Amino acid sequence: MAVAPRQHGGTAGGDAGVGTLVRRNAVVGRGAGGAGARAGRSREAAGRAGRSRGGPGRAGKGREKRSGTGRTGPCLCGAASPGPAGSAMAETIIIRVQSPEGVKRITATKRETVATFLKKVAKEFGFRNNGFSVYTNRNRTGEITAAQNKSLNLLKIKHGDMLFLYPSSPPGSSSETMDTSVSQNSRPGGAPQVVEDEIDQYLIKQDGKIYRNRDQQLCRHGPLGKCVHCVPLEPFDEDYLNHLEPPVKHMSFHAYIRKLTGGADKGKFVALENISCKIKSGCEGHPPWPEGICTKCQPSAITLNRQKYRHVDNIMFENHTIADRFLDFWRKTGNQHLGYLYGRYTEHKDIPLGIRAEVAAIYEPPQIGTQNSLEILEDPKAEVVDEIAAKLGLRKVGWIFTDLVSEDTRKGTVRYSRNKDTYFLSAEECITAGNFQNQQPNICRLSPDGHFGSKFVTVVATGGPDNQVHFEGYQVSNQCMALVRDECLLPCRDAPELGYAKESSSEQYVPDVFYKDKDKFGNEITQLARPLPVEYLIIDITTTFPKDPVYTFSISQNPFPIENRDVLGETQDFHSLATYLSQNTSSIFLDIISDFHLLLFLVTNEVMPLRDSISLLLEAVRTKNEELAQTWKKSEQWATIEQLCSTVGVPLPGLQEYGAMGGSSHAVAAAMWPCQHCTFMNQPGTDHCEMCSLPRS
């Protein structure tokens, strides 16, 4: 019979003999006997600890030295047999499974069947079906299949063994694919294979170091030597950036990457993880929110910090005409206006490994603007505009809006309203910018998600200190993007310079958001972001115009009207196209047709859309190839466009040369007549429109 641990007194000293059996009659003496009692109690505590871990446990050592006789023998208290818990622990084993995505540990039992074990493997690695094979050897021998119908013990799979998993999905099969969300999250510090932007691929290959000339006063070495005064600096050197004119507060994103990957490990374990403010899914230890939450699925609290880097270091408009035509809407109406910036990303050489956003055109979407507000409407042509811009070698790089209030119409001055005493961007504008940046993520190879941050910029046309129109560029930080993406940030109604972090509710859990501030004594304190100064979310970017203007598209004294300006009486139709072609005196067809808004009209008009037949012309504009433009001019599509233009009563020079039919285009135009109500082209000899049945006059 096993003896309870509390009866074990160890060796009591003297002639006590076996301590556990004579505990009641033993007399604990001083000196050596007391030491024996203390040793026995320590063995008793060790025995209790062993039993609490589920094992059989032994009270002290298995063999103890008896006091007085010098004989040794087994401790009677160690004869306790293992209980049911110990048997269960003995059968539980952990098997390691190695796959191309990493190594995972699967908990199983010796008596578990192979089919049950393979289901656990499929669930752990995220396979929807059995699109994988498991082998006992790395060279794909000793396959383990569910058809064997054996236990793991019979297959001689022991605790701690390593098995090898290989995906076996055939090419073109979509049913045996791995869950990408699970595989990417389990990727140890790696990232999926992504294709970064051209500017990113270019900057990765650059040296990036800041080379300095030999200092005539401080350098004491020869012309081939280097010292601390002339050795090249790293692109992330903060002291160098702070001494530039003007000082640079944010290093470039690629300089930040060089800083992360510049150690001895060369960035082997670097992973740029995106912030998440949502509860992690798949936690089965408790009911879902709001009934339960744990530390595994709970998102971490966010402390807002100044971002040390920026994804874009400069914004440059190719010429002043782009900005002037955009500002014309405010000059004529007094209402605020908005547009999307289309351009390209190039190298900004003023900052090490910097990126510049060059703006070549501004597209104005449907919107409702007043003197104090802007509302963006749904744009059915957004996809087509992006497609045409891509064929022209452009992409959407940002957005621009006006915040202008006239101060003196005689002097042409505007009010200086955005400054350090008010705000630079309001909370609502920060939320809108964060939403745009989330829609245009920056592809990054170092992120497990394949993207990190954004290159999308924000430009504000507002009054400057000299009461003239200034263009200010901004981005919001990655922390702001995460708060906006997970719907955790709200604007304040009565204070545009303050945001507000939402509070948790039964529908949504919101992590705590903090920011650091200084009290009236100069001590740094941490405050809850309710409310939140939006300065913690903003990154400023310099906005410039070049000394030597660049023209991706031609500039005309009578340009083609801009889209969605019907409130000004400027409409895009064939009458405006005919007027534009008749007033343009250039003999080079490429210069006439190289207008961003004109090309969009040719593709999106409802009468004669050229979306499927304009690729050659777009290639000619992109490469500035006059021969390709002349080739497209001789096509039937352009002849039809000219014929439609001639019906509005505006004569076009040289129209007879490119008649679509065999005869003269003027004769055809004189025969057909357009309806004034629905613009339908009617056959000659009719007095009523065949489409709307309204009279001709």
C-alpha cells in the first residue's frame, strides 16, 4: 500500500530506522538528527512536486542512507504506482512535420490512426483537401497514407520524430490548394513572391551611400586613404539629413530598409508587419466577442509615434499649366474642387534613395463642391481611366483638393488658414487620405502580407504665409492607415484638428490608442487618444515645380474641355471636339491629339467609344511617335470621328482627305442631320427624328 506523502519524515536521525513507519514514535533530536529531518522534508516537497506534474513521483531519492546502521535500501514511499493521468501523459506524443512553409508540431497519441493524424496535419497547414503527401524520410520514401488503417505505434512513429510534408496538388487544380492566409501567416519571417514597382527595383540595386570629398583641414592622409571625416555615410545617417538645407525630418523608405538590413545578418529576420486592430480569428478557447477574448486573439494597444521614414520624398508637377487649369474651377465658381493625380514615380536625387511622385495630369471625378465642403460621387469611368493611364505609362499617384477663401479680389490674395496655430490636415481629411492609401498599397517583398504602407500622396491647394496659393503635400502614417482600415478613427464635429479613437462596443473591439505629450511641468506623459491631435498621424512632403518644365501632353491655347465640369458650361461632346480641332493650327497630328482629357473622351463617349481600337494611338502618345499617330489617323475610326464632328456645323480642315465612305465627307455630312434633342444621326429626307420622334426644327 502506498504511503501518503505527509507521513514521510525522512531520516529522523539516531536510531529512528525507517522514518515513514516510525514517524509517530520517532523523537526528532538536534544536531545530525535535525539535519536528517530537514533533508527528509526537502525530499517530501520534491515528491509532491513530481506528483503534481502528473508523473508517479518519488518522495526524495529512491535509495536513502539509514542513520546508525549505514545500510541502504529502497524508500517505501517511492512505491506508489502511476495513476490514470500518468498513463495518459505517457501515451501523448508530439510529432514534428516539416513542409516548405516551415516546421509545425502536431499533438497525437500512440494509438491514434493514420487517418486521424493526417486530418490534424491538413487542418494545421491549411489544406482544404488532401493535396499533400507525408513521408518518413526527406527523400520522399516511406509515405504515410490513410489507406494503411494502422496506428502510429504500429508504424513505429515515436515521440519527437520528424515527418516531411510535400504539396502534391497537380498543375491547374484549384481544389487542392493551400489556404494562402494560413500559409502566409505561418511563413517564418518570409514574404510571398511579389513584383515590386520599377522604382523600388531600381533603388534596391543602388549603392545609396553618401560620398564625401577629402577635407583639406581635417584629413591627414593621402588621396587614396579614408578617415572618419571623408568616409562615405550610410543613406540613413540622421546627422547628415538634419544638416541639409532645408533639414530632412524623415529618411526615405529605402534608406530605412537599408538600416534594417545593414547588420551582420543582412536582414535575414526582418519582417515589415502591418498593424492590425482587429481580433484574430480562429481562437477556440472561448466564445467570440463580446462574450470572450484572450491575450492570443486580442490586438495590442497602439502608441502613436512619429514615423521616421516616408514612402515618397517629393511631389513635382511637370509644369504650371496642370495646376492652373485645375485652379480655374475655383476661380470661376468659388467652390472647392478635387482631382486625382496621374503620373509616375522616379528617383529623387536630393535625398539618398529618395522617391519622387511626378504629376503629368489631373483627372476630375464626379463631385459636388461648395465653398466649405466636398462630396465625391461614384465614378462609373474610374476603371477605364486607370486603364488608359496605364497604357500611357501613368498611374494614380495621389489626390489634390482646394481649400481656398478669397481675401482681396482686387489684389488676388487668399486667406492663410492652415498653419501651426490651426491645423495642416483636418481629421476628416486624414481619414480620407488613409482610405485612399489603403486602396493603393505599396508592394513590398519584406512584408508577410506582400504590401507595406503606400506611395499615395495628398496635395492641398491653400493659402500660404504670403497670401498666395501654395501647394502642400502630405501622407498619413502607417498607424493611421491601420486605424482607418479597421474603422477605429472618427473625426470630431466641432474641432477639425482633433480625431477620436472609437470605444469598444458589442459589435467591435477597439484596442486602446495612446499618444505621448508633455504636461505643464515639461514631463512626458501618456494620454488616451480620446481626443487625438492629428499631428501624430501626418507626414509632410515637399511639393515643387521644375525650373525647366516637362510636358508629357501637349499644351494648347484653346485646350480641350476637362471632364465633369458641366456646372461651368464646359461639356465634352463632338461640338467641343470639332471646335478644338478647328482652332488647333498645328500641322503635327501627334501634338493635336496628345491631350489627356481628349483621349479620355475618345474612349468614354457614348456615341463612338474607341476603347478597343485606341491602343495604337496611346502607344504613339506614350513614345511620342508621329508615324504611329499618322497610321492611326488613317483608320476608319478617326474618319468616323471627323464625320461626326462635321455634322455639328464646324468645318474641319482637310476633312475630305480622310472620308470614311468612297465619296466626299462633306456630301455625306450635308445629307444626314443630327437631332437637336437626342443627337441621333437621321437619314436625309425626314422631318422627324427616327429615335425620339421629335421634329427636326
